[in-house]
Amino acid sequence: MSFDYDLFVIGGGSGGVRAARVAAGGGAKVALAEEDRYGGTCVIRGCVPKKLMVFASEYSGMVEDAQAYGWDLQPGAFNWDAFKGKLEAELDRLEGIYRNLLKNSGVESFDARAKLVDAHTVELSDGTRKSAKHILIATGGRPIVPEFPGSDLAITSNDIFHLDKLPESILIVGGGYIACEFAGIMNGLGVKTTQYYRGAQILRGFDDEARGLVSDEMCQAGINLHLGTNVIEMAREGDKIRVKATNGDEALFDQVMYATGRAPNADDLGLEGLGIERGRKGEILVDEYSQTGVPSVYAIGDVTDRVNLTPVAIREGMAFVETVFNGNPTSPDHELIPTAIFTQPEMGTVGLSEEDAAKQEPIEVYATSFKPMQQAFAGRAQRVLMKLVVSQATRKVLGCHIVAPGAGEMIQLAGIAVKMGATKEDFDRTVAVHPTMSEELVTMKTPVRTA
């Protein structure tokens, strides 16, 4: 059969753009359709603008620290309008880079929604149809708000970057990393911040000791965290939102942001007509090579709900190109992925939590918590945590967990060692870099407990 393209990609986020560029660079004729902004969640509505907001929110604490170190600085008010203008300009710049990357790679782009008609045909929103030997779905995911009385008053992480003005007060609902990151951001920007989470502790699924320290430090920083608490109903009251909670509280907030879950963008793509299966959350089901039940159709990234991280989507896109266009069947590696959570304090983690490791085999735990030199000198009480989870049998480091300023930078490098199968003795043989926080990872000699 003759096709218009060798590959048609639906979705212009990080995973889809990388797959399209690499396939085109190898000589394939490639097209890509994106109905919204190029760059996807990470660049436009997630990682990048969020990290810039994290940076902005940390300066208030830096001014206080600088004063403690002898600098004659006077704290000023945060200018939301100035920051927002620069943020929007930066996102425009990055979107332009993504568009140019596609153009310079020879990928034909369509600013349109696309859906599948059959195994080799997509239809664009203007009615145009295009055929392709292979179709890759990389449409990502979106935040969702559960339905309850007044739920339409809530905003999500998609909206928070575009607020006309910074609220005086905000309620953030959820206990995952997105909720906790934005609680720290808003608190750092001077917003009176309350957080509700229905569970017993935030950051479910992460190491208990690490998430407990993050929770304690968030509260110390001034976030009004309510665990075991959910919203019953919300109602507009003047310019504010009245919220009734399951703990009996009733309060007014300028904004309420929900970060309680995300859903794959897999609706209205024509999947059902082709018999492409979807999972319980609506995700597209794929095999180890990202192939759906229809051999010519593949899916990567958050729409498959495997590991919802931007670098993982990019890796899946690369593995797809290796498999389909380079004749080298490659399964994306989802094991031992280092992760950073940009809470305040930051958390970095790779491998198994203490709890999960202990269920698997006998372990030793090496951990230390202390006040870092920089903050201690400034009179701040913030504590950090360095932790290794070690197999008693093999001596391999099964997990590394860091709660500290710069934890994301540290865990990237620690992740290399853990991925390589480093043992506790390998860590011990490494000379410490002094004085640093991370030197504790190679100087802990005695386990604090075994399990």
C-alpha cells in the first residue's frame, strides 16, 4: 500500500515531538498534529512553569537568610504581574523552539485535533484525512476535578499559571506531589495556604520517613495542612468561595485548586471503532513495545498511564523509533527511575522505599537527619534527611531517599550508582566531599535499624 506518511504522530508534547524528530532524522516521512500548544503538559502546563514558580517562591526565604548572613536587604512585595509576564514570554519562547525543532527535522505539522479513522488513517478537525504506515498516539493527560456540589468553582494546575492576580488565600486539595509542590509555591509567594488531603499522610507511595519529614517541614513553613480531610461542598460567596470540609471546618478562600488526579487524553480518538483496548482509568493499553492491539498503532507517555513523567515519555518515544524504524525491538526501561519532587524542602528518590524493600527481603537502613550548615547559621530550623535502604543479602543499595535543598540535583547522580547496582560498600569507598550535605550518603557506617 502507498501512504501519505511513514509515521503520523498525534500529540505535540515531549514524547510525541521526540519520536517525530528522531524518526524524521532517520529518513522517515513524518507528520504531527497538535490541537493545543506545542510542548505539552511539561513545557506549557507543568514542569517548566512550575519550576519557575518554585524558584520565585524561594526568594522570600533567601532574603531572610541573607539578612542573617549580614546583608542589609529589605524584603519587598512579590509582583505577580511582572513574574506572570516573563513566565508567559518564556513559555512562548519554548513553544517556538518545539515548533522549529519539528520544522528543521522535516516533520510536517498540523495545528489541529486528529483522531483515528482506521488502522492507517487519521482525520483532522478540518475534515482532511491523512494515511500513514504507522500511527503514534502521544496525547498525554489532564487534571480532573471530582464532581460534588460546587466543584465547578475549583481550578486545576492548568489554570494556576494564568491567574489574573495572586490570591490572598488558597485551598489546595490533594496530597500528591502536584498538590504539595503548589502548596509550597503559594506559601512562599505570601499566599495564606491551606491544604486538605483525605489520606493519613501526604505523598502516598513514597518512603514513609521521607514524606513524614516533608510534611513536618511544610507545616513549620506555615502551610495549614489538614490530613484525613476532604471537601463536602463549595459555594460562591461574593468574591470568595465558601468551603465545607469533612472535619467540620467551614472557611472562605479566594481560590480552591484541586490536584487529586489526572486522566489520560484518550477520549474521542476513534479508538473504540478500531477495537483498541483501554484500561480502568481510560488509559490506552499497550505491550512492552508500546504497541496497541492494532499492529500499526502505538501509544506512549501519560496516555498509557505507565510512568507519568516527561523523561519517561521521551524514552518511550525513542524506544518506539528503535523498534519500528531501526529494526531493533526495544522495550522502554521503567525500573529504578530517579524522581524529584519540588516540595519545600525538595525530595529526591530512587529505588524502593523502606517499607516496600522490607516486604521483599531483609534490609538494613542507614539514615541521618540534621540541620544543614547554611540554614542552621541563619537560624532556620529546617531539617534534611539522607537515607539508604540496603539489602542484607547482596549489600546492594535498593533505595536512596533525600529530603533537602537541591535534592533533585543530588538524586540524579545517586540514581546512576543505584541503577548500576552499587553496594553499600561502594558508597563507603567513595571519599566524601566536605562540607556538603550529600557527603552523609558515603559516611554513614552503622545502620539505624534492620527489618
